[in-house]
Amino acid sequence: MEKLPLSFYQRKNILLIAKELLGKILVTRWEGLETSGRIVELEAYRGVSDRASHAYGGRQTARNEIMYAAGGVAYIYLCYGLHHLVNVVTHEAGTPHAILIRGIAPLEGMQIMQQRAKRKKTDPAITRGPGKLALAMGLHTGLNGWSLQSNDFFIADDGFQYPKEWQASSPRIGVDYAGDDALLPYRFYIRGNAFVSGKPK
DNA sequence: GAGTAGATCCTCT
DNA sequence: GAGGATCTACTCA
């Protein structure tokens, strides 16, 4: 299992990177507790020309500043006041591209995730959906800007690949406010996987 | 099972 | 001062 190199994130084609991230493994190791999961759903946010992106029109604020950094770091922010959402920054420095991780299939540390989620009802799908996923993996806004080359939070490749016919794309979720850009097929997911958010198809 | 209200707070206008 | 890259739980059927 190998950590993805900076060169992987710093390529310019975010849609290609997003597709290639499907099937990769997201790993965190906080305080000796390792949790990991295979990425099965994500969305691309293509910087200044994408109305759904925080950086649309070249906006640069204290919150999204990290999107302008060189690829290979995490962009984590708070949404709706209570959910932490995890993004991977891509492209070279100065171009605010990011990929939102929306769903993973747990591999290691399932019990730790359950504990972190503190669910009333037992729910196996605690890593389905961006908010829950961040909670289960122990990710929060304090980790904004974290390098994915570190040893406690990174994405790895174990050689596994989902068959091409399982990979699908669709419009993104929850971005209706973005007008025509809400229709762009920038969401990539694994067809039929239980850890993909939204209605099963 | 489907539809919806409420939570909750940071960020930008 | 408004609204958001969400989720849960409650209602009604």
C-alpha cells in the first residue's frame, strides 16, 4: 500500500484525479487509532469557473484560502454549523480546485468509527455521506491545511481498482443554488455500493 | 416509505 | 443578517 505522491494531486485535470481517487484508501491515525476506508463517492469543485465552488469568481477568503495552495493538502470546513466536510486540494498553487470526499467503505477501525459517531441506533453506514464520514474518521476543521504526505492522515493506493462499468457519474448533490453549474456531472461514485449517499440505484 | 422541519454556527455580504 | 458542498428524527400515510 503506497501513499499517493504530491505529483498525483498536482496534475491539472481535476476530473481525471477525481475518477482515479475512486477505490483509493483514506487513512487516519490519531492517537494510535487507525481507521481507513475505500473511497466510493466524491465530487469535483473546479475553482473559479464553478458556481458551486467556494472559490467561484476568484473569491479568496480566510475560509477557502487553503484551496489556493498547491495540491496534496486537506481543505476541511464547517457546513450548516455542525458538519465537517473533507476536501482534497488539487492542481498547482494558485488554482483553487478541490475534491469533496462523500463516501467511503470502512476497512480498518470500524469499532472506533462507531464509537466516534455515538449513534443511538446501530447503523453500519456511518461513513456514508460527507458529514458522517468526517466524524467517523476523526476529521474536523482544526485539521484544515493538513498535508496528505503526513503519516497520520493520507490517501493510499493498494493496487485495487473498481471495474470500469461500476464507475458512474452524476450531477452533484446539495448545490441547487449554483444554477446551470449544478447540472455538471462532477460527482463520481461506485454503482450499487452501500456507502454511496443518496438514493440507491 | 416519503416528506419535512429543526438543529446550529461560521462565513461572507 | 442571511444562508449554507448535511443529517436526523419526526410526522403522516
